[in-house]
Amino acid sequence: MTEDIPVGPLMMSSYKESTVTQWTEFAASRRKIRSHTRHGESKPIPVIHNQYKVLKNCYISEYANSDPVGIHPLVRNCKIKSNKSTKVKQKNVITGDSHTRGIASEIQLNLEDDFEIQGIVKPGSDLAAITHTFNRDSGALTKQDTVVVWGGISYIRRNESQKGLCQIRNFVERHSQTDVLILNVPNRFDLEAHSCVNYEVNAFNRKLDKYMKSFQNATTVEVTSDRNHFTKHGLHLNRKEKEQAAKTIASSIKEIFKL
């Protein structure tokens, strides 16, 4: 049997206090916004340009040293413009068919900076198309300029070598105010050595040299006829021989101007 524990009034009251949860009541209210958190009018943010301004005119007058205070520091470090005019470069134009590809850059390496080299390549074109640009602007070239023409194989393979010779002769006559260098036509090693085209090439070169001797402003430049100086397909010069041809052309240009 379990004994009944007597419960007094004091113990009963303390038991009720321990079992009842005490809650604290708060008054409902909105959170006040502090005055310093309110955003007023936005202030402009300063922008820093991390760049420089290009000076269009860096000329310093002769009175610059007398009053250096007003001169911009960048201007003061600029070089003073020289009143001497720049030297006009001698213009040399190399034009022709596919044989002239890469020749202009090689000639530039063998000449001084006083020469301006321009290359015009027209693969597969005849001499009429090659010289068309110069015939249209015949007055653009002077005695201080040089024109190098390399072409004629298209006439030879069509059995029209005489027509190609007439084109060259007319071009030299029309441009008597400038010097003209004519390169002969190389043999075609993509064909047989005894082919009719190579026979015509040799005849064309002989007549070309003979015709150009009657002009004071024209000079012929001979190109090699060695098979080892051509590419595998036998039509164009290889890289090494193009460099040699460029040296020969550069030497002819120097000889014209007595350099």
C-alpha cells in the first residue's frame, strides 16, 4: 500500500506557481525610423578621367623659353618642329605577272630608305593589262622614278610575241620622262626543253634586248635560265633565286641614279 502524503495549503500554492507559465505582454507599435537613415538628395560622385588628351600641335614658339610658366608640361617636353621640309622619296614601281610576286619586298631590303617600293602583281595578265595603270596616269611618274616591268609569257604561249614587243616599245615611248627596267622572260621548265614555247622565249628575249637599246630611258635585266633556280613545277623562280633577282634589280636602280 502506498501511503498518502499529506499536502498542506502552502505546498499547494507553490505547486501552482511553478506549473503556471508567466507571459509578459508588450504593446503593439511600429518601429520608428531614425532621422539619420533617411536618404536626402543624392550628391554627384566625382569622376576621375584616367587618360590624357592628345596635343594636336606640339609647336613651341621662339618665345617659349622666355615665359616657361604658361607652357603645358607635356608641350615643353615635345620636340620642336623643324622648318626643314622632309625629303621626297624616289618612287619605284614593280609590276608584272605572277613572276613578280614577292619581288617588291626583296628589292626594298636591298635599297636605302630614300626609295619607296610599290609592287603590282597581276597573275596571268598580258602586257596590255600590266601597263594599263601607267598608261592611264602617264604624267604621274617623273625622272626621279623608276618602273620595272616583267611580263610577256602570255603573248608567247599564244604565238603573239611580236604583239608583246610592240606593247613594251609603246610603253617606253609613252613614258620617256621616267626610267624603265624591262626583265626578260624566263624559260619554262614545266615544258620540254625543245618545245616551241621555249624557242619563242629565246627569240623574244633577243628582240627585246635589241629594241631597248634604241631608248635612252630603258634598260633590260637578264633573268637566269638555270633549272636549279626554279621551283619543282618549273614555271616560277624559287625563293633563293628571287632574292638574287631582287639584288640585280636593286643594283640596276642604283646604277641609274649613280648611287
